[in-house]
Amino acid sequence: MIVIPAIDLYDGMCVRLKQGKFDEITVYSKYPEEVAMNFEQDGAELIHIVDLNGALKGEPTNYKVIEKIVKSINIPVEVGGGIRDIEKANYYVNLGVQRIIVGTKACETPEYFEEMCKVVKADIIAGIDAKDGKVAINGWLDTTDWFAKDLAVELQNRGAKGVIYTDISKDGMRTGPNIASTVELAKSISIPVIASGGISKNEDIYSFIPYEKYGIAGVIVGRAIYEGSVNLKEVVNRLKGG
């Protein structure tokens, strides 16, 4: 299991939201590429990037910043936010992005998601964001009738290489992760699951270790790293057995 630091981009800046609310934005850096470089120096093996403008508009807008991040580091990145067609996914692949996260489009049109999995030369990861068990899309503004677990099974069958599962009620709140719902989803599928939302301290990350056997492969952490309550270097060493 690995820890995956997150960079959320809004108007080119590194920010964090609380529960996906765009009226509760905290700006942490105007230079996201420097943030990424620091993560790499602390031992991160993968960086999670979300284009928040893209998630809202359905059209990626932080291309240049993401390209700068990719060129500034030597570790892989995964990118999500507004990637709703094959052309945009391929654009990111051509920038050097190794993992493409698809959320809204995967939920709305699973058959198109399947086509993306077949033709895009990168790992396509299903981004499943849920509140009270129901999947939310369009930057978390709209709730669907899909249950997270059912959508995970559907997208696994369509070719997803993994699932990033976010409990919206926990995201950015630093109140601890929803381990139970994450494990329940992981048990329903055989592809890797990355947990996201609610991490407040190193121990919250370690709490997932016993559930690696169910396919939990990583934990995404954002605000807690920026505000110093999670020590990235320490967690990386612990997870590597150091």
C-alpha cells in the first residue's frame, strides 16, 4: 500500500476544498510544480492531480500547469477532472500522464468508458465519489441513483484498472476516513481500490493496512499534508517497512 499526495488545481493554483464546496477554498500554493517536487523529495511514488475547473465545466482547463508538473518530476502522475472523452484523455497521455481518472463520464455512459479503456494508452481509473452511498458527479454537484458499490462492479466489468473511492462527507474535513464503506466497496471487486477523504493524521493511513488483503492499494492525502498533521516522509518510510 502506498500514500498518494494530492494536488487539486483551481485557476492554476494548488488548493483544497471542504466537502467539495467551491465557496470553501483554501489556497496553499501558486506554484503547484514546486509542491509536486517537494512530494517527490519526500518519497512519494505517485501524485494525484485533480483539475477542479475541469470537474465543474466538463472541460479540462489546467493543461499548462499539469504539463509543468509532469516535466518537473520523475514519478508518475494520475489526473482527473473533466476528462469526458477519448481526445482529452489522449492529450494528457501525450503530456506524459500515466493514469487517467474518469468519473462523471464513467457514471453517465459506462459503454463509452469501456471504449476509453480499450483505446487510450494509459491505465483508466474509475473515480467514484459518493455521499451516503450514492454516487455524485459534475464536481460533486449532482447526485445519481447509482450506489457506489454497484458502479464499481459495472466499471470493473467495463475495463477499469482500479477505483479511486472518495467519501465526499469526509473530504477535506480531516475527521478520519470512512474505512467501513471503503472496505465494503473493495470486497465487491477484484481490481485495486485507492481510498480518499478524511485523513487527519498518520494513523488514519495506517488504519487501512489490515485491509490490503481486500485490494486497498493506496490512500490519497491532501489537506492533512499541507497543514502538517500528516508527515509524508514518515508515512512513506513506514509503509515501505522502514
